[in-house]
Amino acid sequence: MAVTDEKRLSAPDAVQNGPRHVAIIMDGNGRWAQRRGRPRLFGHHAGAKRVREVVEACPDLGVKYVTIFAFSTENWKRTQVEVAGLMSLFRRYITKEARALADEGVRVRFIGDRVRLDRKLVLLMDELEEMTSGNDRVHLTIALNYGSRDEVARATKRLAQDVAAGKLDPEKVDEETLPKYLDTCVLPDPDLVIRTSGEARISNFLLWQSAYAEYEFIETLWPDFTAAELARLVKDYGKRDRRFGAVKL
Ligand code: FPP
């Protein structure tokens, strides 16, 4: 058993055969707010408050990596008020939470295309990545202006540039090659993908990386999601029989 696995299983509630990497599509903020007669941004603010509890629950459950979908490449199609509100929420979130995340041993990374994001936000993202770069208790990856197809297109462009520059032999390109160019190149693939709010779709999230992931589509709206619900899903995952296309003899 690898040292990292031993450490994982020594955590108090770590689940035997539990997921090492959980990815979450945090859906349902708008409906949560609507049901309370409040604007959609109220739901996003409530959703942001759930992130800390969920991340802090991970180490004890043996979850080393958690990746959350905060803003997709398609989310720019929302109203200008909602997009601006979300961008302001991300800036405030990073500013307010940075210290606590760093002190909790969380290593924060961002995936997605930063080109379209405002300069101030990108600077805050860079700072938080730098500030937490020595941490290893739990790895939080925030997908911001992220879309899987966009990520694969950007990766392919860089791969093609390396071929053109003579750094990569096209004959040697195989399924181990592309992941090295993806935004997630330093992360293991997700084992479990959770989507809240009752929708059963993937919405362009980690398509390549989740080829063998298990999926959980749950009714809970994201602002109501708790550490206890995460623990239940992690335990259920531990009972699943993952065969990766093989047959158990
Ligand atoms: C989907 O709910 C949610 C989003 C597009 C934004 C997710 C953002 C957060 C949870 C907030 C903050 C995150 C961080 C890291 C600060 P929806 O608006 O599509 O909900 P609906 O389907 O009910 O309309």
C-alpha cells in the first residue's frame, strides 16, 4: 500500500475503497433563491458558504482531491447582472477565504481559461495558488471559466505547437499524451462526480477525466448540501464494484 493510501485510511472516518478525488457540479443556487422569493445571486452567495464545510470534511473522509464547478464557459450567457455578481462573488470569496484555506492546509488551484477573466480576479487567483502551494492536506480545484471541450481544444493547440516545434513525435501520441496538456495535468482523475439539484447531465465538466468515474445525481439543491451528505455519498461509493471494463473472476 502506498504511503499516501495509508495516511488516507488512518483518517477517522476514511472509507475503505472510498474516492480519492470527488468532483462536484454545484447546481441549484438559482432555484434555492427563487423558492425564497430572492434574487438568484442570493442563492450563489448561500452556495459559496457551503464550499468551506464540504472542503473541510474531505480529509477525515479520506478524500484528498475535491474539484468544484464554479463557472462554466457557457455561464457567460446569463444576464450581465448575474455574471457581474458572480465575478464579484469570486473576488470577495478569494479575498475573504484565503487565510482560512491556507491555515486549513488546503492547496487551491484553478482550472479554466483565464484570458476572459478580469485582471483583478486573475491576480487574486494567482496569489491564492501561490500562497497555498506548500499545502497538501486537501487539494481544492476551482473550475472557473471552465469547459471541457474548451480545455481539450486549448490542450490540442499546445500539443500541435509542440509537434510543429519538433518537441513531440506525432507517432508517439497516445492516450497518456493529451492529459499532460490538460488544465488538470497534475491531478488524478475524479473517482466520483456529484451533481446536485436533480439534473442528470454533465454539462461539459471534466469529460476526458471522468471516463471511468462513478456518478451521483442527487435532488438536494447546492446551498442545502452538507458534509453529512458528502459522507453518505463517499460511503456509498465505497460499496460500488468498479471494474474499469474488466471482468472479475
Ligand atoms: C449553478 O446553479 C451554479 C453556478 C453557475 C455557480 C456556482 C457558484 C457557486 C456555488 C458560488 C461560489 C463558488 C465559489 C468557489 C465561491 P444555477 O444558478 O444554475 O441554479 P439553477 O439551476 O437552480 O438556476
